[in-house]
Amino acid sequence: MNGLSTRCRCRVLVASVALLLGARAYADVLPSDRAAIAHDKAIVSARYGNCAAFDPTGCHPGAFALPDGFGNRMYVIALWGVAGDACYRGIAYFFDGERLLGNSSILPPRSSAGVVGVHAVGAGKVAILYAVSTSRNVSCAANGNAGTVTYIYDWNGSRFQVISGTPPPPPKWIVGTF
């Protein structure tokens, strides 16, 4: 956990962060999950032009699977270094099977690229760690210099609800929020 690559490489922080939070990780990818994950990764990679602008080998998103709480499988696809520089960290996409449910930028705190960790905390429950900076006026290289905040989301079958998570007090801010 010594920083994120500035290239389009992925690192899904599942077991170590889940243990840190005392939660059970639902990260087991079953053989039946492989086709859906390949499909979902292709959707995410296509949104970034296969990361050609900053990684000639293409996007390499990480993925994990968990039960959605309604008898189906949910997939989280995490892409790190989405801009190829230190200004942006990562974004997480959520799928129910091969159906795109949305990404972390549409969920509170609406960070376009501040994700530094993501893991499952239960059926249909996902925790996202967002980078926090001391202020909006720090350089890109200093983004995330004030630690992280964690938001936990619960899939209710039609949308995600925030279970917990609050923004840091000003002047601190979550990277990627405007």
C-alpha cells in the first residue's frame, strides 16, 4: 500500500483492508464469474480508450465478486490512475452480472477519481476508501496527503444507499470532488 501507480494499473485492496475494518471479504471469484468479469472489464476499459494515452499495454482493471444480497452476483471493477498522472487516483464501477449499475463518481461524495481502495464488507455492501487532501490548493503530487475517508454503500436491489461515510471538515477535501 505504498502509493498508486501513475499508470493504468490496478490494485484491488480486498483482504488486508477488510481485515483492518474487521469485515468479512466476499472476494471469491467463481469459475462462473469469469465471463461476466471479462465483459465488465471490457466495458470499463472501453470508457478509457483502453488507456492508450497512458499505458501502451492497455487497461488492467482489478475485479472482485460478491453476492448482491438478492441471489445474484455483483462485480466491482476498479481502475487506478485513470488519468495517468498524480492528479487522479481511481474509480470503481459496479455491475450486477453484465449490467452496469454505475460508478463511484455518482455516489456521495461524488468523487470523479479519488478512489484509493475498494472492498466488499458483506452481501451487496461495498466500502470505498477516498483520498483526502489538506486543501483544494495542493499540487497533484500532494493529493491524498491527509489520509483517507471510507464510505460504505449497500445495494438495495435498485440503487446504492450510503450506510456510512462523511466528508472531512474544511479545508480538507476528498480528491476528485468539486
